[in-house]
Amino acid sequence: MGKAKPRYCEICGAPIRGPGHRIRIEGAEVLVCDRCYEKYGGKKPGTFSIMPTGRQPRRRTYSSPRPKPAPKPRTERPLYTEEIVEDYAERVYQAIQRSKKSYQELAQEIGLSMNDLRAIAHGHREPTIKEAKKLEKYFRIKLIETSEAEPMEKKTIPRDYEPTLGDIANVRIKKRKK
């Protein structure tokens, strides 16, 4: 059975742990978290308004503010990208075969889950850079290629340019299941 989809408070947006509470606010029934229930659940129906009332929330004051650390001087270093080699699965699989150890033993020694190790070795999933570094160190194989990236030129926008809605909105198209 899969994990239940988390439900979120309809007032503050926090994930609801446990069953949550149904309260009536201005004639609407909403599902809220424990904190919002304590805040708004005891009020008479219809008296609560989510509109700001003008009162400022109380601010906590802390004694002895921590001094901010001095900003580190930025050194210009060449930009480079780290990419996983295309035949990573083959390399990992052969290294596993050479080790003559079980996936379980290897997973514990490397510090990955058995499922992750198997998925990477069979090419079902590309390892993250962190995982690839662990595998490289353990098996003494090369999985990461570094290539220097040329600094990208900044695009210039003409002064009279008016952005369209398409330029501003991050459009995600959901594919319909047939």
C-alpha cells in the first residue's frame, strides 16, 4: 500500500499531521491543522475573518544578537560542470562483478541502499554526483567527467520590450492519460 497523500491546512498551508479538524469560518467548512484549530476553532461561527484587522503580530525579541560572519572574498575560479559518464551502468555493473560480493554487502560498505545500487548498476537510474563519488571512491572507477563551461553571455533586453504573459508564467503542461 502506498503512502497516503499529505493533506494541507486550508488556512496556513502547513501539512496536516493526524486527522486534522473541520471548522466553520464565515459559512465555509474548512480542514485545518492543530495550530489553526487552536487559533480559530473556539471562535463563534461567522465572527472570524481572514482579512487583516490592522493589529500587528507580537514580535519576539532576542537578547544578544549574533554577529554576522564576515563575507568570504569571492575568488574567480573557472566554471566547470560535472557530468555522469554515459556508460555508468556498465562500469558499475562490471565493478560489482569483479568484487565478487553481494549487493547487500556492497550497499553497506559503500553507503547506498541496495535498491539504489541495483538501479544504478542496471541503468534504471542515473546516480547523483554524490552517489557517483561514493562509487568512484569504493570501486576506483571513473564515473564523473568534468568539463569547463564557458561563461554564458548575458542576454540584453531591448528597452522598448514589453513582456508577454508567456514570458512571465512558468507554464507546465500535464499530459493526459489515455
